[in-house]
Amino acid sequence: MQCHALTPEKRRCPQDARAGAQYCAAHDRELGQPAQGKPRLGGIAARLRGAFGPRIYDGGKYDPPGWLNDAPTQKVIEHLQNHPDSMVRWTAAYILRKRRAVEAIDPLWNVLQHDETRFVRQQSAVALGKIGTPLAVAPLVQALNHDRDQGVRQACAIALGNLGLPHTDQEIARVLEREENVYVKWDCIVALGQLGDRRVEKLLVRLQAEEIAQVIRDACRDALLEIQQRERLTTSPHPPSP
Ligand SMILES: [Zn+2]
């Protein structure tokens, strides 16, 4: 299996992972702590999220055809990667999302990188976010940086905000500084509000002052308020009275 880390250019590391590990030798030294999901794919990471984090809400409603919906997960993964009909690939990603199939993270990453149909890549990004382990962060950060489609980048920003994992705010902030699409910017700013890390306040204050689009200035104001509210909740022993 390929290494699960990103290069400094935010592309997937091309090295092979060490046997039984998530990362190549170099990245394993740097990242290979238990919280990152060693030793099995998603094993410890999935249990950590189960123990400490709430499941990420999934309001998606769609009835997949029975032949696909009842198939074993390995079969669904095969269709996700190989079926010639993009609607079947999309549906396979949706089913894996609903099953929160941790074993699908690697195939979903491949599809997010290489599928030619933007709706399939977008559904794969949503699925990675809903599966909700720390292993989903690297694929989402890569596509947020590099996918050519605005809808896919939006899905990645939303998923990273919902995941709520530490350090992702810095990844989103870096993208926000150079992103030009107003919808992607908006979703990045909302995600930063959800993540609630004060390190991004300076950037949001600057964007609020400089941005031409009113909708972006408003989003910055709301995100800054949310960050301050979250800060109060985590620093005060009692929640504020209404
Ligand atoms: Zn590596």
C-alpha cells in the first residue's frame, strides 16, 4: 500500500508504506504515533474517534438500487474503482459513506485523486469526511489544494470542518489565502469557525477588512464570533447563561 502522508506540496507521498504500517519509513518516524492510526488501517484511529468523538452527522437520503446496496463492502469498493458507469461509482461511494467503511479510505483516496467525473470525486470526499477517522484528513487536504473542480474543493472544506481535528485549521488557512473561488472561500471560512482555533483570527480579520465580496466579509465576522464563543466555552467552568 502507498504511504498515507502528504509531501510538502500536499500530494500523496509516492513511497510504499512499511509492511503493516500506514507510512513509509521516513514518514513513519515523523508521524507514526498510535493516534495516527497505527498499526492497522484505521484500527486505533477509528476506536479513538469512537471513544472520544461524536459520530459525524449524516443527513444524506438516497435509496441505492438493491443489487449494489446489498453487496459486500469489498464488492462495493470494486465497483467504486472500476465500474464504467459514473452513476454506479457515485452510488458505491455513497454506500461506503453510509456504512462508514474504514477499509474504504484507501480506495476512496484513489478515486478522489483520479476519477474523471467530478460528482464521483465529490461523493468520495463526503464519504471520507463521514467515515470520520484522522486517516481521512490527508486525502481531503490534498484535494482541497489540488482538485480542479470547485464543488470537490467545497466538499473537502466542509468535511474537514466537520471532522474537527487539530492542525487542519492551518491547512485550510493556507488554501484560503490563495483560493479565488468565492464558494470555496466561504466553505473554508465556515470550517475555520467550526474548528475554533484562535491562530486563524488574524487571517480572518484581514480578509474581513480586505475582501470585496460582502458574503465573504460576513462569513469572516461569523467565524470570528464562533471562535470567540468556542473559546469561552472551553475556558469557563460553566457554559454562559442564555
Ligand atoms: Zn511517505
